Amino acid sequence: MINQMKDWKIKLFRGRSPSSFFQKLAALVAIFLACFIVDMKFRGYSSERKEDDGSVSISCIGKVVGIDAARATGEPPSWTLPVDGQILTLRVLSGKYKGQEVLASNVFKGDYTDRVFKKGDRVYLSISSGAGLVLLGEYVRTTFLLYLAAVFMGLVVIIGGIKGVKTVAALVVSGVFIISVLIPMALRGYNPVWASILISSINTVLTFMLVGGTTRKSVAGILGTIGGLMMTALLASISSRILHFSGLDINFGFLELGRRLWMAKESAHWNFEGLLVSGMILGASGAMMDASMAVASAIEEVKKANPHLGIWRCIMAGLNVGKDEMGTMASTLIFAYIGADITLILTPMIQFGEAGRVMPLTKVINEEASSAEVVQALAGTIGLIMAIPITAFIAGFLIGRQPAPDAEMYAEPPRQAPTVKRLRSSMVIPVALLVITIGAHVTYIVTRHASAAQTGGAEEKTAVSEFVRARVIEKGEPISVPSPDPNAIKPAEDEILKARLLGGSFKGQEVLVQNVLDPNRMPLANVEVKPGDDVLLKVEGTDEGIGQVFMNNYSRDGFLIYLAALFVFLMVIVGRLQGIRTAIALGISIAIVFKVLIPLIMAGYNAVLVVIVVSGVIAFSSLIIITGFNRKAGSATIGILGGVVIASLIVLYADQRLHFTGISSSRTAVIAQFTVAENLDFRKILMAGIIMGLLGTAMDAAVVIASAVREVRRVNPGTPVIKLIRAGMNVGTDLLGTMSNTLIFAYMGLRIILLMTFAGTSMFAGSKLEIMSAETMSAEALRLLAGSIGLVLTIPITAVVASLWDRLTGFLGFASFGKA
């Protein structure tokens, strides 16, 4: 067995030219040299700012060289009262005072903001030349993340070879293109929706041409991606209008960014709703490139394995690969979106200080930020589903019509005649579509009449406080009232709405609710409705009757239900039986997340271990349901576990170096401050979210590669193992280029407002470099890089395991497993 492995290794690298090795070496040297130069520039960071009192504040970097952990003595200049904390001696590493040592106090407040420094830690300092004060800023996190990025690009080059070099180039081009073209266009007032479509389309062309060259495969991938983009743009725009999105429900760390932007003069002309939609389009474009490249690349490899295949057989091979990838994308979305903000789904289950008080899921899901995330996931996935058949048909036509050599070894496999079993299975599809339609409507009706209790318990009379959906019946004439804002230019309008409660303790009753529309407030704070609209009300009262009724928000979840039904509907139409299995796997995954994962975390179990184990269960069960109990599921699972375990180790190591607290957003801070639950470790919850997010990406890559290897083996059963490995690696290295774009586009799409804030306003005080070291930014960068490294390592593991599956199972005594 070992000798055979050595022979395959020799064959695998036979024929590689010396120039390829030197090109790799030159690329690696260039990457790490560029990283070193940037790091040296960061290490020399220093800036001066003139304060209002005439003193000069110098920002620089310091290194902790001494610590006094005793209680502070009250000596000037940095402290005045005895408090618990640390007295730090820091050596200044940059700027005017480089080489000097200064003292700073690190006061412990007894809450989540406390930091315990140790020798060797590097931190940003603010030194006041007038008062002699030294203030501690953020940890210096950029250096570690910079070299982690270099490791990722180095792995891409080592594994991908010349394609890897092109992938790195495509990644750089994509990032520069967005920052230097899309952001300036939006700042100059161009329609951000059309601008994002244009930029995404141009970037798609550049990426495919750079990674895949000017080939039929690239043309098919480009057209399939653009088709999916148009579908996503249409759905996102329609959803934004129906759900009354303002684009202002945005937070950055502890900052209410949307509110601040609405008040800032620099952003007065920004189209916030359009920017939200453009972010959805941009975020989905990378995933569509990934799907289109996977389908087109698989068709090319199948045609190479058997050049005699015609157009239709090539199309079917592409659809088979596309269906497999579509199936894993469902779980990918669950992992990615839950991992990105795991505290969001924890919130409805957390008990706060007031007894029995919680934040109901009904309220959370109807908020604009939560609804926008759901729309982004669904609209992007629907666009991806549509991109698969478009790419398969175009690639099948362009690649499949190429002439084939006359040889018996390339004879086209006979087509299977329709059987009774296949005919019966085709009847399942219309039944499934009918079930989806009825199920969506029933779910909508049940949800409409449900209520979410916020408080409970009583003494003599039962207190009721709940969020209830209501239908607006009548709308009174607006009455002008003075605005509470003393700087208001226009008066506010007070309108009285008559609404019928659709659920809750007082279902069916009609109520009057005051709705204040203030043009001086940001649009997010106003709920503009008309008769026939559904709204979310907060109703308070007792068992004797209704007390008070308050306007809360638009009722958005009904539309989201039908949008989710459309997603499943299209998945079944395109994927057929595979689509049905995917829907089942999706339902099971959601049930496991809410019934197993979240309760275990809430019970105080280690969030990192819980997420690794539960995510592994979800991944394996999803693969078994979607692909069946076969070699594809087995090899993909091993590849996924290999990439995820290594990436998880990187995340856990990075956590020690980056000094995360887990309190990286205002929502998490509120939970940490007011919850009565003492067993929640927010640092581990943050790490768990990062690990969960990278698992989905690894699943996607592994299944595509395992599926491509299976298709090559199917059309030419006599293909040697070495050629199977090369075919899997060819597909995998093609995916590297588009999947790197998937990650960077998803990241930038979600934070396009943040990018515009950096580029077009002076809102953030201090240097951009220190802001990049904030925990919120560093955690997102780690999520992006760890996921990318996990993806890169998943590719070779899956390709080798899928190709050697028969030999490995035979060697281990499981030859009967996964022969399909």
C-alpha cells in the first residue's frame, strides 16, 4: 500500500516543469516580502492630533515591559484614587517618543471591559504632551492577521500552482476593484443597485478570464453568474420595497452606525436603501461565481475523461454536480449566517434582569436588520440555484459539441431506458411542490395568529405583555404635533390607527393605536402604513381587558415565509429528488440548531466543543440525506473534517494571540450586562461562531470535488487513480479562484456601508489602523481568513480521499461501503 502511494506521488508530479516550481517560489517570496513591508509600515505607526486646549495628543504603539499588579497608589499623572488594576510600564515603539518608557494605569471596573495585560503585549497608546497622560487603546492585532493572510495566500499558491497565483491576483483585483471603483461610484451619487450589478459583472468577467482563461468554460461561467445576479437583484429590490427597508438599521461594534450616518452631513445624499440592496447583490455574486465555475469545470473534466460524450450528457453531468452543490449550500447558509451572529439566535432564549423578561423571536425577526439578513440569504441562494442550470446548459452546449476522436475506449455509455421506478419518482415532484405551497400558506396563517409573550406572572390578576400581529382597518386624519426634537424644522404628525388583533390573548378585538410620524427622525423610527397593512403591536393588559397598545414595527415575517417557500420551490424544480432531499436536510439542520445546539450553549457547556460536535453531525447527516450513503458522502466528510479541524486549531490559537473578549457588538454587550445567566462564556461563543461559519464553506468545496471525481469515474470507469486525483485537484483549484471571491464579496457586501463610512466621512475618531485592530473588525477578519484556510486545505484532502476511496475502504476492511 505504501509503495503504491509513493508510485502515485511520483506520477502525480511527473511532467511538472522547473519553471512552474520557480513561479511558485517567486510568488511565495513576493507575498511574504509584501507582508513584511506592510508590517514594517504598521509597526512605525504614529500620528499627532491637536486637542481643543492646545495640547498635542500623539498616537503610537507601546509594548508592555513591566507590570505592577498591586493597588494603585493615587500618584499622578495617570490615576488619583486607589483602585484595583495594573500599573503598566510600556516601551514606546514608534513615533516621537520611540525608545522611551512611560507609565499607564489599567483600571479594573469589574465588567466585560476589563483587560489583564501581560509582558510582551503590544497596544496602541495616546500620549498627551500637555497633561502627561498615557491612555491605553486597542491591542495591536493587525500584525497577526496580516501574516495569517500571507499564510492563506501561500497555501493557495502551493496547492493551486499557477492557478493559485492567478487566484491571489484575482483576489487582489476583486478587492481593489470594489474599493477603488464601486465605493467612489456610490459616493458620487450613482444608483448603487445598478453600480453593484455593473461592478459585479465586470469583476466576474475579470475573475473567470484570469483564473480560467479565455475558454468555453469561462464563457459559460460568466453568463451563468450574470443570470443569477439579475435574479438576486430583482428579488432583493422587490423585497426591500415590500418590507419597507430603510438601510439604516446598522451597527458597528458599540456604535449605532445607521443613526450616526443619517445625522452626518457627508452622507446626506446617500441612498441607504439602494446601498442595502447593492450589498445583497455584491455578497451573493461570489457564491454564484463559485457555483458556475464548479458546474463548468466539472463538465470540462467529464469531457476530458470521455471526449465522445455529447451535449446532453455533458449538460446532465453538470446538473448532477450543480445539484450536489445546491444541496450543500443550504447547510452552508445556516452555518455562515448563524456563525456570523450567533448571539442573535441566542437572544430570544436569554433571561434578563427582570424576572421572566425575554426578547421574543417574533420581535427579533421582524426587526429590519434581522429581516434583511434573511432576505440576503434567500435571494442570494435563489440566484445561485438559477445560475446552475443556466451554466450547465451553456457549458454543455459549448463544450459538449466539440468533436471527439474515434476510439472504442471513448465510447459513450449507453443511456438508461425509463423504468417504472424512475417514472414513479418523477411523480413525486408535483406532489412535493403542492406540499410546499400548502405548507407555506398554513405556516403563514399559524404565524399570523401567534403571539409572543414578553412578560408573565401575576399576583391577583394575570399580567399580559405580548407582541401581536394586527391588521390596520382605518387610518385617521393626521394631526400636527410639536416634535420632541428642539432643532426640528417640520412638525410631527400624530395619526390614530384602528387595527384588529390577529392573535394573542385578545385575538379578534379592535384597538386604537397612536402612530407618530416625525419627518425629523430617521426613517427607521417611523412606521408608515395604510389600511390593509399588517403591523406588529405590543399589547399590555390583564385578564380583565387591554390596557395599553404601542406601535412596534412592520410585520415582515409573513413575506419571509413565502420567500423561503419560493426558495424551496425552485430548489425542488431544479434539483428534482435531490432538491427534496436538500429541503429535508435543511429542515433537520434547523431543528438540530434550535433544539440541540442552542440549548446546550445556554446550559453552559463549552460552546466551541458543542459547535464542533453538533456541526459535524449536521454536516454528515446532511450529506447522507442529500447524496446518499456512498463514496461521495464518505470522502467529502473526511475532507470536511480535515479542513475544519485544522482551521479550528488556527482559530483557537488566534484567540490566544488576539485577546478577544467575545463582547464585540452592542447586542452582546447588552446581553452580558443585563442577563441573569452566569454560565455564558461570550469569548467561546464568538470562537464557536467563527468555526461554524467556516464549516459551511468546507462542505461546499468537498462535495463539489467528490462529485466531480465520481462523474469522471462514471463516464470512464477505467480512469487511473492518478488521473482522478488530478481531475479533483483541477476542479478544486478552479474553485479556489471563485471561492476566494465568495468570501471577500460576502464580507464586503455585508459591510458596504462601513466601507463607505471609512472612505466618505470623518465619523470615526482616531486612525483607521487602530480601528482595524478593534475586536469587531479583527473577529471578522479572522472569520474570513480561517474559513479561507480551511477551504484551501479541504481541497487536496477531498481529492485524494475521493480518488483512493475504493483502495482505502478495501484496506480498512470496509470495501462494501459506498460503492455507488
